[in-house]
Amino acid sequence: GGLVAVALIMNARRRSRRLFLFCSMCSQMKPSTAFTARQCKRRDAVRKCERCVATFVPQSEAARRAERAKRQRTPAADKLLPPMPPSTPAPLFDSAEDPLRLARKAETVLRGRTDHIALVLENCCDDLNHVAVLRTCEALGVHRVMLVEANTPATADLAPAGQLAGSRARRRHAARAAQRGFAEVSYDPLLGVRRSQLYAARLDVRVFRTASECIAAAKADGRQLWVTDLSQEAAPLCAHAAGEPALPRLAVVVGSEGAGVSKTMLAAADRRVFLPMCGFTESLNVSVAAALVLQRLLDRRDASGAPFGALPAAEAAALRARWYADLARSEEQLQLFLELATRGGAEPYLDTRRPEAFREEQRAGGKRTAARRRAFEGEAGGEQGP
């Protein structure tokens, strides 16, 4: 029995090391998706996550690539994707005829990113909820996301309900990975398999083993800690009222539906808040609650006159170079986009809504799919009939 227990413990440690890797620069444990394949193979003492590498390397690397592209540019490439003449005003909205639409859309998203508000997600054991929360943060421009693990031996400060949810979640993760045909070691309980990893690639996601580590990181970043709480000691999170001070730079903590946030988070909170509700329902799904809380805080930030909180210039330049390169569809477009990135970016749109032609194409595709489904059901019914 003792040998079996030791073997299980060693196996769990090997799995955790594969799911989470240590960054030597920021001294944080992060999911393996935060590292490039080359960095994943390095030792802990020299491994760096993509964010740390981007802070110091990509800006000069982008400049070198842009300079190399400028030397290699040919007149034919300039004619293929010419910049718009100065006399022609750039369109205010996304347009299929705009040769710089991908770069301009990336610039629109980048300038909408805010560093003023960060989201902390604690005690959440369902990867589908992580998908929804990360999607909400990406859509609202909340760039900083902190995930606190809910089912590790180090989280001794969790409530008993959180420990129970964690034990159930481990069995559910194993069953879900088996149903989807994935090995359990490749199934990340925090980021799932695919969808939330795509959203996390566009955000600054940090993973913490305990609530205490997350609190220390938020305080070191100069943030107040606002914790969502359903107790009667919490204050309602309402719209900004005249005379109230501007919204501070903060990290808002959201917990799971059942366990809520940990006692450690509640003890460290600068303010406890809750969403006023009028029905018999006492709580909301964590993804819905996170969306409502973030939207209300962003509205309060704008109404209170607080600064927008744009990303630091170095980080924005690194993201711009990486996003522009990822969106380029050809070598000529890559050269043009990198040159735009070194000049401070393309002209942004007013918002990121797509053209109406694209929406019509989506509607037509949905109608064709429905027609094929009806035809298939008709054929199946004809075969079963007399």
C-alpha cells in the first residue's frame, strides 16, 4: 500500500510539471501554453515565458525584421499592397476593400486593452467556465488575468466546500479527458484542451498555487483587492455616483458558484462587493458574474474619470509586432505590417465589428446547413417509412 501511494504521488508530480512550467525571469509557475516549444525544453534556471521574452527581445527583433524587410522590398511588393493615399480618408469601420484591415483591426484591439482592472479567478474547477471567463476578458479588453488553483495540496487556506469541489473536479477532469480522447496528462484542468488556450494566448494569464501568492503579486503591482462576496458585510457594486473618488487600479476576485472565494482572499480584501439581484436566485454562474462585474467596473472607470490604463509602451510594442506578424497572410503583407508596427501601428477602427457582407455570408451558411439537415432528416424518414 505504501509503495502504491508513493507511486501515485510521483505520478501526480510529473503530471503537474508537464502542465505547469517555471519561468526564471518572473519566478512564476505558468501553464505550458505560456512558453514556446523551444523554451519548454530548457531547464528551469534559464526558461522564460513568452511575456518575459517579449518584454526584452521582440521589440529589437521586430526592428531587425522590419529593417531586413525594407532592404528586401521590391517595387512589385509595394504595388501589391500599396498604402492608402493621404488624400483618401481611412474608413472608420472594418471594410473588405481596405488592404490594411487586418493590421488596423489588431491595432483597434490593442488600443482597447486596459491595465487598470485585472481579474482574479479562484476556486473554479470547471474548464468550460474558464473558457467563458477568458473569452469575456478578451472581449472587454481586460488584459491581466490571474488564476488560482483550487485543487492542489498547497491550498490549505481553502474552505471545506472548495476542497470537496476540487476532489470532484479531479474525477470530472479525468472522465472528460477520456471522453474527448485526450491523455489525462495533456488535459489542462485550468485551460482545457483547445478553446480557452486560444483566448489565453491573447491575454496575460498568470497561474498561482495559493491565494497568498496571488495576493502578494496583486499588491506588488499596486492594485487594490476587491473581492466578490455574498455576505451581508459586502457593499453593492452600483454605478458611479457623483462625488465618489475615481476608480483605483484594482484586481477584482471572483470565486466559484459553490465554494466562493477563500478565507484568505476575504481577509486581504480592501473592499467586499456584490451584484444586487431582485429574484429568488442567490448566485449566478461564475462566467456570467465575471462578465457583469467587469462591465460594471469598466463603466465606473469611465464615469469616474479614472485613467483608461493603457498597456505599457514596451509591452504594447511587443504585442503589436507579434499580432501583426501572426495576422499577415503573405510575405509581402508581413513586410508591410512589420514596417507599420515599427512606425507605431496602423490607424485603428472605431470598433471591431465586421462588415455586413461577412454577416450575410454567415447567415447564408447557417441557412445552407439547416437545409442540408432537413434534407438528411427527410431521407432518413423516407427510408424508415412504409
